[in-house]
Amino acid sequence: MKNGFTLIEILVVVIIFATVGLLSTRAILLSVQGSKKGSSSVTVRENLNYSFSVIERLVRNANKIISCISSPPTITYLDEKDVSTTFTCVTSGSDKYIASGSARLTSSEVVITSCDIVCDLTSVPPSVTIDVTAKDVITLSTKESAQISISSKILLRTY
């Protein structure tokens, strides 16, 4: 009659527990990565949605589009009080963001990777199309980084 465990039985149990531990650790790591990517995505989307809501509201109510430049992407317009105002995508240097005049619309947590502003001033009503792609700065070089693209066509109310 045996009172103890053999070396083989102990090794089998250790291998089973090590495999279960490895699989559960991998599942936890994948869950954490997914959570970080979701958080990154929310941060970028909130920043872009805020910027676009400001741009859409002000450009839609503009009296006139003065100029639309592609490099750097800039739109200059007269607001409802006939004051010249601009929106610019700052895409050079390490700090890339969307600005309204001198005010920054996107936070420092987000970097603009591409931006395009196209004006169609010959159509009735005139329109402005804006395409922006951005990433989260904190997770920019990791798997958790989310790249979000957003596009909007704004029709001016006054023409």
C-alpha cells in the first residue's frame, strides 16, 4: 500500500497548474489590452467630436468663406458678426492639433495624424468637407492605440 505520491504524479499536477496559470494570465492580459484600446478610442473620439461640433456650428453660420488653404489645412471665414476667424489643422512638428484662431480644440492627449479641408464655394449652398484622422498620444506606439477617422461635409446656411 502507497502512502505518498510518485514523482510523475507530482510533475503532472505541476504541469496542469502551470498550463492553467499561463492560460488565465494570457486571458487577463488580452482583457487589459482591450480595455486600454477602448479607453484610447473613447478619448480620441470625444476630442474629434468636440472639435467637429465647434467647427460645424461656426462654419455653418458663417457669412462667407474667405479662403481655404490645403497646406497647412486652414479655412478662413467671416462669422455672423463679420469678424474674420480661422480653423487650422496644425500638422507640423511634434504637437499636432486642431485650432480655432489661437485656441486649441483638441487636447494634448490626442495627436492629429492627417487632416484635409476642401471647400466648394461654387455650389449652392457653398460647402466645406473636413477629413481628420487622430491617435491617442499616451498609447501612440503600442497595440492599445486607437486610430479614429472622422469626416464631415458642412453646408453653409448663408450664401
